Amino acid sequence: MSSFFKNVVAPILTGLIIAAFIVTFVFRIVKVDGTSMYPNLQNNEHVIVWKLGKVREDSVVVFDAYGVDKNNPNVQKNTKYVKRVIGMPGDKIEYKNNGDLYVNGKYQPQNYITKQQRTSGTLTLLLPEAKGVTLGTGKTFTVPKNCYFVLGDNRADSNDSRYYGFVPKDKIVGIAKAPFWNSKHKLINDYYPATN
């Protein structure tokens, strides 16, 4: 019996413990549900959530939407959203009427989306703006401490911080990483804003 445990059960248990550790602390795979990140991520596409990654401006993140998106009655305790970080804690954000984005007074090119997504997609809202969020030329807002301002890349069809407000840091699950066969994977995995 002890030989069976040592040779069969112990390796299986060890493997399960290692797998549980990896899923809990290192990475997991999630499925994109919807078109809010189109065309850079597709509906039903699978992405890796890297839990050890550092959140930066323009990172694509996965976060726990429960308690964040209070507008959507379908959000359950296991609901996760995939969005792009536009504003870091303490950042001052201005979206001008032409769709140009300024973070702390510095122009951000948003090359991962089209000009139309930057203008009408971002500024034509389907619902009232969330408390603390104001969009348009001359209107600025500051991202609160320990929070992020996030938007979907498909702005015209994205339920994001414009509507439910800021995402607390403790709700972030990790950084999304698209597989290499996704033709837009660099806009998800390796995108860094141009410096001016």
C-alpha cells in the first residue's frame, strides 16, 4: 500500500498541487466573451492571464467585474472583463472632442484602434458617464488612488469605465496575453505608447 501511494498517488497529488499553485498564482486561460476588444481580440478567443505581470498604461487586463459593473444585472461573482488600461492611479485624463487622448498633459496616439474608434466610438455614449468621468475638450478627470480607468478597444460596443467608473487595483486578475497566431497579438502583448 505504501509503495502504491509512493509510486502512484504521491506523484498525482504533487502534480495537482503544482497545477493549483500555477492557476492560483501564475497564470490561467480565459475565453473572451463579446466584441468589446475587437478587432484586437475576437469573441470566443482564448487568452492567457499572466498574474505576475505589472499593470502599465495600455496593458490589456482581466479583472473581476463583480462589484465594479453595477449597471449590469448579469454580472456574477465569477464574471471577468477584458479591457485596456488608459489611466493609471493618479493620472489626469482628457479626451478631446476629436478623440485625442491626453494623459497628464501628454498626447497618447492610441495606435491600436482606428481614428473612428478614437472619435465617435469613444465619445458617443450609450449611457450617462460614470461618476467622476467627464469626456470632451477642456474636461479632465483624475483616476483615484489604487484604481484604473479602462476602455475596450471597440469603443462603440464596449461596456467600460465610461459607464461603471474606475476599477480598483484589487480587482485586477492579471495581464492578458494573446497567442502568437492572433495577427494582432503585438497590440495586446507588446504595445507601448509612442513617446513624444
